[in-house]
Amino acid sequence: MSTIAPAVANNDTILLPLPTTSGGKSLTEALSARRTTREIAANDLPMPLLANLLWAAAGINRPATQFHAAGRTAASAGNSQEIELYALLPRGAYRYDPLAARLDGAANGDLRGLGLTLGQRGAETLAPAQILLVADTSRLSHHSPFKDPGLTDPAIVAAYAHFDAGLVAQNIFLFAAANGLAAWLHNCDRAGLRVGRCTARTPKIFLPMLWP
């Protein structure tokens, strides 16, 4: 199994264009078109389209209030917002900062080959972008403004994190369906992949996205 050393931030920052919040197919059309596509082309993914994809996944859709953090396009348990997104691109790995609308460098080099487990590596691995979902479960117990007693139970915390990751994943699938992209939700090489704070102990899900 391939392994790499823990990644070091590459100090590269990509400023993202503002998301386009109109256009594409209707919700019902996107629901009708939603599907898993494993035939992954290597076409370039334009930066405006990637920015819209990340915003749809877990971007900011309403400002902060006196009592709550800025709202996201994906719900989370107790508004903990514990799911972070990393974009694995040919030039490196980047953490998505939805508040600043930018990608912050997390690791040098092309890590897309670690997006699949050994049993999946007969499939195409060079999607132009892979979106890694990472759950920072400490936010569920410490950052939530709501006093949910379940947030002190490790089993419930894990269930919340996986459920919230699923909400983000569904947003990505619907955006892909509405904009002519392929989407495939699958596991990754947890032991081999290191992206900043993302370690093998952290729940994670991969979604490669591309032009069809």
C-alpha cells in the first residue's frame, strides 16, 4: 500500500471567484438526473465551476447572527459545521475556506492517486479534482451553540459526523447533476493519505468531480 509522510502546507493560496447562485437545472431536474458515474474523464475543471461546486457543497449562504455562525448550504448537528473540504488538484492539496472564499495550500504534489483504495485502483484515478470530506469531531462537542447531551457520547458524535458528511455529499451530487458533471462517492486510502490535519484517525469521504 502506498504511503506518504505527513504533508506540509505549501503556502499557496487560490482566491476563488464569487459563486454563481442562479442557473443550472431545477432541483427536480437535478434529482431526476442524480446518479453515480465512475467513468472519469481527465478534462480540466475551470476555477469558476470548482468555486461553485465547493460553495454548493458547504459554502456560506447567509451571514452570521448574534447567536449563530454564518449559515452553510449543508446542515450540521447543532450547527457545529464540523465537515471541512479539501480539494485535491494536480498542483497540490488545498483546504477550502468558505468565509474567505479561497483555497489554502495544505500539501505539495498530486495526491489524487491516493483517492482510491487498493481494491478500486483499476478505475480512473485522475479526475481533475477530488473533494475530500473531513470531519473535525471536536467541533461537535466544543463548538456547538446548542447543548445536545448526545454530543458527549462518542458513538453519537461519530453518527452525527457521518450524517453531516452525507448532507455535504448529497449537495455535491445534486450540483453535479445540475451542471453536467460526473460524481462518484467512494472510500480512500486512509493510511496513505495525509493532508494537513487530515489523518487516518479522521472520518473521511472522497468525491471525485469532473466534466463528463
